[in-house]
Amino acid sequence: MAVVLRSTSDLVYLPDHGFVGEEGALRILAKVNRQIRRLDVSHNLLGSEGTLVLMQGLNSLRHQYSTSDLGLWGLTEINLGHNGITDSVVDVILGYAKKDVMMRKVQLQGNRIELRENLDSILYCLNASQLESLSLTDNRRLLDKSIIRLFDSLSTPHLNELHLSICNLGPEISPSIISYLTSPRSRYLELLGLNGNRLGLEAVRNLINTLERGNFTILNLGLFASSSASDAAHHEEEDGVEAVQPREKRREERQLGQETARIPRLLERNRLLTQRVEAAALRCLPCARILLNAKSPSDIDTAQRAIESISLKTHTPYFRLLDLPPEVIYLIVRHTSGDAAALSDAQFTRLRKDAEGNEGLARAIRRRRSKAEAWKVDRTGLGMAEMQLRDDWLYWGKWDRWECDVLAQPGPAVDSEE
């Protein structure tokens, strides 16, 4: 068949082009030059053998295109969906993602992956990578016990999205997911897709209760079409059974609908909490730097001010703020955020330490200079650079997510200035 390639400046787009096995992989590699950052070869017939050749070739290109003059080269996204891939090559794919520090998104949907083989290597590579998004959607052979191990072992701080919809996963996986969602390991996971599995009513209810009471950071949770019954209802031959089962299924689906209707409100709550803590930290920092680094007037300065006041026959009242106990000053600083409850004790402690002394300010200046040089910032790009600096600072100090103290539970949002 004739192969028609579509590409943009950084994308090679080759889905459903009839690439088969090792020969197809070599033909794909011929299209990858140094300008390419994204590769979509979904809906082909590479199989595990062809995918192995493709990943080995990409690794060679990574070494070839990375130079001291031009810098590192690597892919940011790769889509290998619907290629007949099996377990034998999944660790190779994630092993490449671990080595390529630019790789952010791997899509493996619609393959024959079970996660039965090489699971230790797969989990190690995933946790050691910079991946922000991983899709295993529509891999209906995935083993429940392997997904349990995945959630028990998942510790990467970079993963924002994990797609596990339509994977025929059962309710057995829910305790591991609940343990993960209530642990600090899930801090930066923003999306968890579990639609179209067979979790059942109890597992779905437990997961939503966990979202309500124990997770204040996730922004998208997919639990739709999670009936415990399979899509094709199993009907028995005995009289009456065939009529009873659809009735039970409808009842379960109705109850599932009632449970999943709670999700949008809880996700909106998490979004608002994230905005609260970010706004509070940004408002608090300038005041903290002023108050925590101010010097009390000396006795000589105080005496001089008193003499001037007497000679001019005026009295200017003033309050010696810096003479207050340190813990009172810290409390005042915390309230300069306009939302003192938004910052956990640990977050405020980190912010206070960053604001005190010259080190934090010097670090901010170095970051600004580094960004200016990297982005070659002029006046037109200054706004974008400032936003990036702000986001980097929030991430560095962990002021970009809500944290709960024992005595500081999420409360009503306080209006913040933009």
C-alpha cells in the first residue's frame, strides 16, 4: 500500500500505515530526525519484535543526535497503541523512557499487555523515569495482582496521569488504590482513569469515600461504567434467572450512578483547595521576607528618636513589632497570607525558612537569571518567564498542593486577589 506521511515540525504521525514487524520499525526510524520530538505509530502491526527494534533504534538516535553543541535530544511523547505488544517488550519501552530524560508521555493502549512478566523491571523503570502520563487503557488482559503491585510500588513524583480504563479490572484492586490515594506518594497524580472496569458498587463507593475524606489533590477520577457484571450478561437456562439478572444489573447501575454523581463536586473542591494554598503562599512570601529579616532599632536609635520627639514637642506613637516573641511574629506572618488555614504547619515552616536570611532570596535571583538566559527573555516574554518562575517555586517548596494538618482540615475558601 502507498504510505502517506503527515508531519509537523516536531511530530511524526504514522497511525494505521501498515508497518509490520522489524521491517516496519526500520521504515519508521528513517523518518525520525533531530527536529522530531513526538512519535505516533499507533494502529500498526509492529508486534513485540518490531517494537523492540524501534526502541533500540530510538536509543541509538538519542546518542547520535545528542551533542555538546546542540544539547540533548530525545522524544517527549510516543504512542504505541494497538500494535499487538506483549509483556516481553514493556520493560524495554519504559527502560527507554527512564534513559530519555525528555520523555513525558507513553501510550500503550489497546495491546496484549498482562504485566505478568518483568514486573520488577517495569516498576523500577517507571519510578525512575520522568514520565508524566502513562496509558494502559484497553489492555483487557491486565492481571489484577499486577495492578495491585503497581499501586503498592508506585512512588514517582512526576506521574500526573495514569489511564487504566477498560482493562477488565476487578474489585480486588481497590484496597491498593485506596492506600495509594491516601499516601503522600499520590501527591502529584492529577488524573486516574478507571472507567469501564468491573469494580462493582462497593469498590466504587469506597474509592469515592476515599476521595472525599483522604485525598485533596487529585483533579480527575474516572469511575463510570464500573458495574461488576460484564458487558455481555451471562444468562442461565433455568426459568426466571434470565429476567432476574438484568433487573439486578439495572439496580446496581442506578446505585453506581448515584455514587459517581458525587465525584464532580469533590474534584471541584480539590481544585479550589489547590488554588487556595498557592495563593496563600504567594501572598505570604513578600511579607515574610520583610518581617523575618527586619532588624530591631538599636538603643541609640530609640534614644535619638525620643530626643527628637521631645525637642519638636510632638509625639509619634509606634508599636515595637519586632520586640514581640518570635512565635507571635510567625503567627502574624502566617496571617499576612489572607488565608492562614490554607498552609499546613509543614508548608508554613518551609516557607518561613525560605524567607529568612539571604539564602532564599539569593536562590530566587539565581533562578530568575537562569530562566532569563534559558528563555532569552525580553520584555514581550517576561510575563511567561515570571509565571514559570512562580510555578517552579511553588513546586520546589511543595506549596502547590493542599496538605492536611491534624487541626487544619479543609474549610471554606477565602476570596483571593488575582
